[in-house]
Amino acid sequence: MSILKKLFGDGKEQVKNQDSTDAIGPARFLAEDYNTRLFEDLSGAEAVKKVTDREVQVLDVRYEYEYHHHRIPDATLIPLPQLQVRFHELDPQKPTLVVCEHGLRSLNACNFLGNQGFKKLYNLVGGMSVYPGPQEGNGV
């Protein structure tokens, strides 16, 4: 089940449209902002298999201090705020696993990259906080 369906249901229920000024917190998070056809959600175990089998390039969209603490070996670091100007550093033809700490920044990155023409994108649901595979960094 996709993270969006977990958060927002299957879309069959009527949802009251909420003005972004009514939202609690600094930003709104609405299902209609995401095109789930652009990417596929993966569990930690599924992500480990793809990384181990070298089926994907790994993009880490966390901040540098998070990346240095723990990361998937050989992951490319492009913090989410820099992605719009640096996404050309990645090969859009290669399947790409996008990770962050808990899975929301990677969701945003997948949506953006899909709209830039990336062919196959995977979002690590739960992020690095649930990734059971080999990791490196100064916090490991």
C-alpha cells in the first residue's frame, strides 16, 4: 500500500478542502499534490534487495549532517533544497531509489524527479530510519 493511501485513504471519501492557512505547521501536505504514477513505494527489505543487486542508483535527499551520520554506501547526496538545480547530476534513465530520514522528503523528490522525466523511481517508505541494510557513517 502506498504511503499516500495510508495517509489519505483510497480517495473514495469526500475530503473537505482546507485552506493552507488552516493547516497546522509550516507547510501543507495534500494527496492531490502528488502523482503516485511517477514512483513506487518500497519497504526497507525491498530497498535492500535492489541496492544489494545493484539495480538502482541511490539518491539521498537529506542534509549533509544526516548523511554523514548514516547512509547507504555509494549514495549520492543532493539535499532536497538543492535538487531543483542539481538533479542533472543523476542519470534519468537508471532506476533511482530516493531516500531521506523518514520518507516524506523522498516523496517530494520522487514527485519532482518524475516530472523531470526520470524513468523509474522508488521511494523508501519510512526512510533511513527503517532501512535494515548495510550502512556507513560516523553514527553507525
